[in-house]
Amino acid sequence: CGDGSGRTQLKARHVEVPAVHRLHFVNRDPDVNRLFSGGYPHYHDVESCCTGIAQFLGDPRLRVSIAEMQYHEVREQHTWENRFRVLERFHGG
């Protein structure tokens, strides 16, 4: 995700998918895992991707519980309202 500048690059899908109560299963990305306290389930090659998909399709309770954790974290930490509150604190608002 990084562009070599040292800045974190976050794609909209990393918050949009969990925001609609869906599991977000991603390619291993240190930026994403650093931003979300629970980390995101991830894969690093085709085999681990297929294994993860089979696991999540085969265990709906696991899939739903992780999706709910991701949803709550997005709602608590990664909304525009939250971002603006953080900016206001930095600017003495």
C-alpha cells in the first residue's frame, strides 16, 4: 500500500466493506494491519487465499464475528466524523 514516502496509504474498500457488516479479507498489508487493532485476516499467496476463503465459507460464525469486529472498529475509529474531531483537536478546536 505504501508509495515509498513513509505515508500510510489506505484504500476506501478497507473501511467500506466492514462498514456494511461484511468480512474484509485482504492481501497482507502492514499499513492495514497497523491501522486496525484486531488486524485484518489476510493472505500472502494463492494457497493462503484459497485456504482462507474455504475457512470463512465453511465457518459462518467465524466470518460473522470477524465482520462484526471490523464493523465496530470502523464505526468507532475510521469515519469522517472521527477524522474531523481529531483534526479539530490538533488545531485547538
